[in-house]
Amino acid sequence: MDAVRLIVTSRRALAASGEVPETLTEVWQAQALAQAIGSRLAVSGPPELRGEALGLTELAGRGCGVLDTPALDPGDLRAAQLTELDDARRTLLCLGGLLGEVGIALVGIASAAADEATYWQCMEAIDAADESRDRVLEMLRKLAAREEALPEREAG
């Protein structure tokens, strides 16, 4: 499935999640999807994105690692459904939005956490989501710089 479609599905699922366990499952799904997208870009994306994409893969993996792994059927794992990443710019724009929403959801859970373990788990996941989003924004800047440089090369 196309990356943008998976991101849209994740955004809807996160917005529709109600209870804390359901929201944390959607946060984990979003981080796993970010990890898969980073991995795909690191291997076959534009060369100037590969370093940042590898960093995204590592940070999103950390975001998954600090959360309890949800009990999902293999067919329900959105990251495993990623087959296409045709438009890196559009994918990154959508992914940045998803990661921002993940951070907001985690802040809500952390501020209402009944125990310290959940609070700190959320704080670490917020940090990972924020750093992942920073990587996405940096990749978007690099794509914009590449697009600006292309007309100069063609004119020269």
C-alpha cells in the first residue's frame, strides 16, 4: 500500500482512538510506520536524504521501543503493508503531520497519567516523536534545496 494512504489511515485511527491503551497502540503503529518509511528512504530514496532517513529509522524505532508492543495480528501492522513510496515530499509532509499528532496525543496521556511509569514512558515517546519529526523536516528542507538547485543546473 502507498505510504501516504497508510499515513492517512494512521491519522484517522489515532484521532478515533479513545482509551489510553488504544491510543498507545496507534502511537506505536505510527512510530513503526515512520520507521518503515525511514528505512525505505534510506535504501532507495534520494541520495541526499539517506543519512536523515537512517536517523528517522533509528529514532522511530526508539519510539516503538519505549512503548509496550501491542498485541496486533500481523495483518494489522500498517508498517508491514508499506509497498509504495512514490512521492517522497508528499509522504514526508504527511508523516510530519502524523508525528505532530502523535506528540499531542502523548502529551494528553502523560498529563493524565495515574502512575509514574506511564508518565515517563510517554515523555520518552514524546521525545522520540519530536526528534523523528525534526528529521522529517530536515529531509523536506533538503528536498526543497534540491528542487531549487535543479533549475540552476539546467540553465547552466
